[in-house]
Amino acid sequence: MKYIKFIILGIIFGIIMTKSEAVSWYRIQEMFRFQSFHMYGIIGSALAVGVILIQLITRKQIKNIEGNAIQLADKNFSISRYLFGGIIFGLGWALSGACPGPMFTLLGNGFSVFIVVIGSAILGTFTYGLLKDKLPH
Amino acid sequence: MVEFLSQAWPWYVSGPAIAIIMFLLLWVGGTFGVSSTLRTACSIGGAGKHISYFNFDWKNQIWNLVFVGGAVLGGWIASNFLDSNQVLGLSESTIADLAKLNINFDGGLAPEQIFNWSSLLTIKGFLVLVVGGFLVGFGARWAGGCTSGHAITGLSNLQIPSLIAVIGFFIGGLIMTFLIYPIIF
């Protein structure tokens, strides 16, 4: 059962995202209105610990459980793709109040209509694939 | 223990916990990037036959679908077994701002008045649920990642492209919140 570790991590992730209220549409609005430190605290402290952990991985060449060195590829440099793509994503994030992780977690929280949000996000992904060569990257 | 976990978790517990999830995902041979699963879904649906972007061996991505399935389960567990019936600690100023837009704070994770099936038939509901989801999916792939891939993993790895993407996320989010919300709501 090589997948069991992924489902366990996913479950913990879903619990963290729910109990931290990071999945909340209200919290995302609060964040974009700069009316609470909460979401900035979550992202900021995740980064503070994340930077240390990634440094640890690269400097100590930590191996994954299969014995291979963990590789984190550098992203190709561009401005247009990240900026324009990011803006479109941000418009959707503030509108639906959910990025992809929370969409799935909220579904589990009993908001069954998130099936539609996820379906729309898949359609958006498909449309990107369709138009990819016509967009600046 | 259950009672302890059922309280709302403070940011300084949740943030580092998310970073540890990212680390453990790398350690077990994955990466932390949820929006990739949406591309995988297109591939499973057969989109690769017509569009090369979706033409890849999606079986190598099953682990990520399993992770996302776990996130659904985690949400279910949290709401059924770790729920303290606490009202979300939203700031008073946000409650007041949303009230001006006729969105009532109901104490839950998301406003029930929008996030229900019948609201799909209203213009506001359609915009939030369908257009909102579409933009997230489209933008995430154009930018090459979402909050987990860029804001957490990419920034942790000191990637300038991820910083540009996150700046984009905020430009889009602020435009939506301050310029478009007043028109929609």
C-alpha cells in the first residue's frame, strides 16, 4: 500500500486547513481587506519553517524514503506567465474564497456544491490547455 | 485530546504544520501542489488525445489524487469529530464590510447564502461558484501553480517566479475585492 502515506498526509492537511480556518471564504475576504493578521500569520509562519526545511533538504541532501535525493527543480524564469496567470488566479481566489486545496477540504466539510467549483476549476484548467500556445509565457 | 484539537487552531500552530506537510510530502516522494491534480483530471478524462498539454502518463500522479482525496476526508473528520461549534473568529470590520455588500456573517466557514445548490441559479451564485472556480483553474495552470505550489513550496525554495506569482495573486485578489465586489454584490 504505497499510497497509504499520501492519504494520511492528505487527511492531516484537511484537518489543519479546516481547524486553522484557512479554508474559510470569510477569512480570505478578511485577508484581502487587511483586517486581520490571521492568514498572514499562517502563510508567514509556514514560510519561516518552510525555508528552513528546504534549506535542510538541499544542504544535507536529505534522501526520500525510496533512497533518492530530494530534488526541487528551479522554475523557469518569466514575468508574464507568473504575473498574468497569478492575477487571474487571484481574481478567482477572492471570488470563490477558495484555492484548490480548500475546495476539496470544503467538500468534505459538507459544502457539497463545491463539486461544481471543482468541476469549473477543471474546466478552467482544460481551457488553459486549449489556449496555452496563444498566451504569453 | 479531542476537545483540545476541536478549538480553532492559532496561526502559529497551523502555519508550521502546513510546512511540515510540505516537507513530509517531499520525503515520501511527492510534492506539495494541489492544482496539478486538476490537470491530471483532464488527462484522465481523455483530453490528452487532442491537447498535448494533457498528454502524459497520469498514473504517475495518482499519489497526488490520493493526497487530495485525503484532504476531503480530513475536512469531513474535522467537521464531524473535531467541531466545537465555535463561531469563526472573523474580525468585526470584515463583518461590517460584508454586511454592506448584503453578505451576512453566519459563523460558519463560508456563507450558506451563497454556497448552496439553489444559488447556482442566481447571477451572484453563478459568478462565485462557476466563474470563480474557472478562474482559479485557468490562472493556476497559467501561473504554473497555486497557493501550495507557489506561495508555500516555491517561496520556501526562494524562487523568484513564485514571488511574482504571489504578487499576481494579490493584485487579482485586491482588484476582485475592492473593484469588482461592489459591482457584483
